[in-house]
Amino acid sequence: MRKLFLLVFLIPFLSFGQDVSEVKVKVGGFVKNDMFWDSRKTVSAREGHFLLFPAQEKLDLDGNDLNGASSFNFLSIQSRLGVNITGAKALNADISAKIEGDFFGQLNPNINLFRLRHAYLKMKWTSTEVLLGQYWIPMFVTDCFPGTISFNTGVPFQPFGRSPQIRVTQHMGMAKMIFVANSQRDYASRGPNPLAPSSTLTSSEFLRNSNIPEFSLQVHLKPADVVLFGLGASYKQIVPQTQTSLDYQTDESVGGYNAFAFLRVNLKPITIKMQGVYGQNIPDVLSIGGIAISDSTNKEKGFVTYTTLNTMSSWIDISSNGKNFQVGIFAGYSKNLGAKNKIIGPKYGLGTNIESMYRVSPRVSYKINKLKFALEGEYTNASYGASYDEYGVPQDLNPVGNLRILFASYFFF
């Protein structure tokens, strides 16, 4: 009955001029339960499930760290359900589509509710593919990402997110080129809150007000079966305000460039993956950074200019290739590079008071048929600053660390 309903719904979109009996619908996903313990409070989402980094030290009058308390949680919100549609043809192309979601919710108040992850259609010719819809951000390379058990998948060292986009992939022998124009949805840029200009607001409106999407171009090369490497770059422009704090119209924008390179080596006993990222204003991919006010061009009307807060990060992931039993380790490092221009006003972003951060995550998993169990330790250390230099780089550092122990169970279908 479920497949019949999906076919009836999709026929008007996929079957013009073809035999509808060729369309195939496959339902799949997994049920996952995460059980975890943290040694201190964290900056995270969904009741601690999506961990970013440890919360900075906060002392009471007796000198005790108010964020030093440990905690645990059990959650099943990462359980996933997806529908894949294949077999359609149009415009001399093979047409496929995907709808996928989980129970992660959009915000902490609606945790457990179903949310959209992917929703796209794909047109595939002999050497060209066009994808239209919501899919992984350009800097998340599906052929080279960390194999962590934690749902954070290496965030904030690995850029993460999904966005509505137009993606064109051109295959050329051992190489392929990918062009992407994307907007923002679940993860968005950060800027001044109109109701309190010195505080930070997260919204896709900052990108939408620029009138241009983010543009990305990348090249992947596979010279041998065991090696894949590539690089990419993108440009994003946002308009932090359309109205100054003194109620004057403004269209001042700030643009930022991002670049990355990755490498995957598949050896018989192990797989090695690594990536390096440089980003200007990339909290929309859950990396530290953002923007800041760099100049006041008209104090009477509140006109200001902005500069990007820049970040570099890198990670490596090594895992064994056993059929049932696997071990692996992830390690990442991120550094706040500060701004190109001197800062005279507030900073808007994610982790702008962190000078640097690192993580080490060993893991072990066992899979038999449709069942999988996994155990992971994740130690993250962040160096918070009590002050800043004139370019926004934190000074007078105080490092804090969090140890997470995670046990996960899966059933795939």
C-alpha cells in the first residue's frame, strides 16, 4: 500500500511519455540508539546529542567550575527513513529521486519530530549529472568523510550541513568537475540580531539578502583504484543588515572565500582519509569563525563595514577494513586565524572566543548481518581566550577538555 501511494504521487512528475511500470521505489534506513556520557557541559544541539566542543570554564565565588558537571543521555533521534525512486527516463536521461529524513528535529524544542535531510531529483546522462534539491554542502565530500560513530561526523573540523542547491557534475575519465550554486536551510550564516545589534542571530536571511547564492567549484581525480584526491573553492556573500541600528537603509555586504583539499587512500587492511580547510566566515558549516565590524563609516546613521573571521582546520581518519570487526581513529585540529582587517565592534559567529581546538576519537565496531554495535571515545580540547588582539584572535588562553564515551546500536533495513 505504501509503494502504491508513492507511485501515484510521483507519476505526474516522473512518467511523462514513458511506461510507469519501470519506476521502482525502495524504502530503507536504520534504527539507531545512542548512549553517551560527557565529563563536562558542552556546546551542543539536541540535548547534547550533536556535540561541537566543551563549554568554557565558568567559576562561582568559591572557584568551582559551574560547567564542570558531568552528564549522560540516551537518545534514538538519529534513526533514519528514506525513499529512493529509480527507473524513470526523460530528456534522454535516467531520472532518480530521493527523500530522506530522521527524528532529529529542527531545534531543541521540537526534538523527536521528523525533519528533512535530503530531497532531490537527479538527471543522469552518459557523462553529465544534474542534481536539483536539498543535498550535502559542497565541502562535505561523500567519498571522503570521517567514519566516526558520533553524529557530529568530525564537526567542527569537518564542514557539515545540507542545503538546497543546483549541482552539475561532469565526468571526464579519471576526473570529474562539480559546480554548485546553493542557498542555506538548516545551517545558516550568523550576523547581528535586529532586536539587539550586539548579539548574534543565525538566519539564512543574511545570504538571501545578498541576492546571489554561494558558488562552488571542485575537481576530483582518481588516478588509481586505491587513490582519490581533489580540491575545491567557493565564494559566499552575505548582507548582515538591510536596516541600521538607527533605522537607515543599508546594503553593506561582506564576502568570503573558502578552499579545501582532500585525499583518500584505500589499502587492503586500512583506509586513510584526510582533509584540510581554509574558510572565511564559515559558521554556516558548523566551523568556528564568522564576521565582525571593522569600521564605522557614518556614526550618525549607523553605517558600518564588516570583515570576515578566518579559520583553518584539518583532520585525518584511519579505519580497518574488516568485514565484521573494525577499529578506527579520528583526529582533528582547528585554528582561529582572526580577521584581515582590524576589528572595532562586535563579532558574530560560532566559537569566536576559541583560539584553537583539537580532538582525538578512537572507535571500535562489530557488524553482523543487519545488526551493528559500536563504542567510541571522543576527547575534545578547546583553548578559550579571556581577551582579544585587534584582529579578533583570542588571548590569555584557558584550555578545557571534555571526554565523551558513546555506545551505539544499529539495525539496518
